[in-house]
Amino acid sequence: MKKFSIVIAGGGSTYTPGIVMMLLDHLETFPIRKLKLYDNDEKRQHMIGEALKIVLNERAPEIEYTYTTDPEEAFTDIDFCFAHIRVGKYEMRELDEKIPLKHGVVGQETCGPGGIAYGMRSIGPMIELIDWMEKYSPDAWMLNYSNPAAIVAEACRILRPNAKVLNICDMPVGTLRRMSQIIGKTPKELDVRYFGLNHFGWWTSVKDKEGNEYLPQIREYVKENGYLTQIEVDTQHMDPSWQETHKKAKDLLAVDPRFLPNTYLKYYFYPDEVVESANPKYTRANEVMDGREKNVFSAAREIIEKGTAEGSEFAIGSHATFIVDLARAIAFNTHERMIMIVENNGSIANFDDDAMVEVPCIVGSDGPEPLSQGKIPEFQRALMLQQVTVEKMVVQAYIEGSYQKLWQALILSKTVPSAKVAKKVLDDLMEANRGYWPELK
Ligand code: NAD
């Protein structure tokens, strides 16, 4: 079987060890000849890179392994770039969350003004990664799961329309895992129909391979419990704030009981409750910095000090097996059915062709082929049009350096109550993001 060369961009990420462990667990189905980590933060890259060097020496010494902060070294001779960068790191995420909250507005990583701020920071560096990949390994594919995925995907569509970039999110994968538990199945036994935007969608069908429909059964469960399940289902969406979010799905279902909602809709349907229950001094960013970030870096330190990973191994990022599924789909033309972020082009019949939507696709070596989801109801269509316009206007504001357009994008977001509040939030975010955003006029 062919062996592949991979670079992980955002190599110093808290997710990198879990993803590498997961890759090592899948070498039989996805063999690797070379693995490189790339980050622009030398210190973080060194720590994670050194610890993983020890892991790889012990687990798979046959894989050629390096870590680097040099783009040419990173992107030369690769088949895939797995991209999960966080421009501005948790320091800036904290501000994305706390600045809107100060004005009584949802403060969230990808939804509302926080997501817009993060999008404005991420477009430039993401395009830079694509350009390096195309320069040094023109045949390679980028599997991007850097957030905010909706804005990043729209920026790729406009700025690098022909690039081999696949945008994917783990939320539909994680929620399907919960659904499969509710009905006593595994995700691989199920095929779904789904429509929406990233972090803004609905399942319209969940069937097994014999064609039996499970949506009504799942709906009865979600009506009572949301997506909260008894068994630990993944290693990612488990912190207390996430448990609240899974539970909240029952109130999202109440808005339209025909379809199963994406959990992120809570920020658009119940922004008032989200703000009321938030602690403006301690947000999700603090939870991660005090939890996952500390744990991952202290595990890395321990491995380096001991000179062995025995007894202090990194946890396997089992939630991330979708990355291997996607890479295999491209590499081996598996025609896997996966929910991806793609240009609509008719897959949602009554929605704009040029919108980046999230729908099931068949993925093979030419990339994703979106499956037709038919027409969607006017309630969802109107919500989606409003939200996709926010995402498009952010990208336009970035390209044109337009304050006016960015202000309009904030005004359009369902999470923001008025133009006045939008302006206050925007001005504070702009100040905090000096050096990250282009100059706005
Ligand atoms: P993190 O802060 O732990 O790691 C991100 C790393 O990216 C940091 O080491 C940082 O130095 C690096 N980085 C920042 N800008 C860079 C650049 N221009 N070039 C190279 N490296 C750069 O963050 P995290 O929590 O691990 O999250 C990483 C990303 O993955 C985020 O965008 C997050 O939202 C995303 N994520 C996506 C999914 C998904 O399924 N879509 C799931 C989880 C996390």
C-alpha cells in the first residue's frame, strides 16, 4: 500500500498529540512514510515536537519525523497538510469571548462577533498556508479544520478557488456519534441527510444501511435529554460547558421538531440565555487553558523529562478519526459519505449557488461531490441567508479593508441586537486585534 507524507500545520496545537496518536493507531489503513509538524510558535512547537519525537521513536521508528517553523521544510514533499491553526491562540480567543460579553452580546469562538474577529485574524495566515502548499507540493491536499470554518471556507472560495482544500468540521461527526449511541448503533452503520452552513444546520434523516429511519426515535430522546448521553462518547466535547450545550439541543428541537439541530444554533436562537448564564470573567477559553492546554503540555513535559512515553502517554484523539477517513477517501478513492463544507451549486435547491454550505458529500480522489438535499423550508432558508451573508461580508470586509462592511456584518448577525451595540463591540474588537486584522477604513 502507498505510504503518505503529512504535515500538521498548527503542530504546537493541543490537538496535535491526540491526532498523531490516532494516526499511529491507523497505520494499517493509512500508512505514513513521513510526518512533519509545522507551527509559527517556536516554543510550543519545540515542546510538542520533542515529546512526539520520543513517542514516534518508541512506536513507529520507521516514520521519518521532524518538526519545524520553516515553511519550506514543512511543505516540501508532502501529500497532505492537516491544518488546525488558531491565529492569536487562546489569548485572543479569550478576548473574542469577553469583549462581546462586556456589551451583553454572545461571546463565542465561532458564532457572532467573536467568530467574526477570529475570522478576520485567520484569513491571511490560512491563505499563506495554502500558497506554501501549492508552491512546495503542488499535488498535495489540505484537510482544513481550523476555525472559524465557515469564514475560512468562504475566504478559500473567493481567494483561492482552485486550491485543493477540503473544509470539514468535527461537530456533525461528534453529534452523529451521540445519535448512534442513543439508538444503539455505530456511526459507520448510519447514513444521514443534513443541510445548513457550518455550525448552523439540521439533520433531516438518520438511516441504517437497510434504509430504516431512526430520526423519530432520536427525536423522542432529544426532546427529553438533548444530545446528552450516559456513556462517554468522545474525548473532545466533554467539559461542563459542552454538557450544557448538548442538553440545550432539546430547546433547539422545540423550534422546529421536524429536524435534529446542530448544537451551535443555541447561540442564534437563545442568545439572551447564553449571555445570562455566561461568566464574563471565566469563559470557554479559560476552561481550555486551565484544562486541555495544561494537561497536554504537562504530559509533553513529563515525556521529555522521563525520555520515554511509557506511563505518561498522550490520549488518542478518537474524535478525530474523521480526518483519516477523509484522507483515505482522497488517497484511495473510497467514496466515503461525509458531511463537508462545500460550494452549494444546487445541492440545496432553493439556496444560493455560491454559498458555502454544509451537506453530505461522496468523497473520492477528485474531492467531495455534494449530494442533493432538495428544497429547504423558508424558516431555515431565511436564517441561513442572513448568516451566510454575515460570513460573505466578513470576507469582503477583509479584502476591501472596509470598516463599513464589517460593521454591517455584525449588525446582520442574529446574535447582535442593534447597530449601536454592533459598533461598540466592533470598535473594541478592532482595537484588541491591532496587528492581526488588516487596517480598516
Ligand atoms: P491551540 O492554540 O492549542 O493550537 C493552535 C496552534 O496553531 C498554536 O500552536 C499556534 O501557535 C499555531 N498557529 C497559529 N497561527 C499559526 C500560523 N499562522 N501558522 C502555523 N501555526 C499557527 O488551538 P487548538 O485548540 O488546538 O485549536 C486549533 C484549531 O483547530 C482551532 O482553529 C480550532 O478551532 C480548530 N478545531 C477545529 C475543529 C474542527 O473539527 N473543525 C475541532 C477542534 C478544533
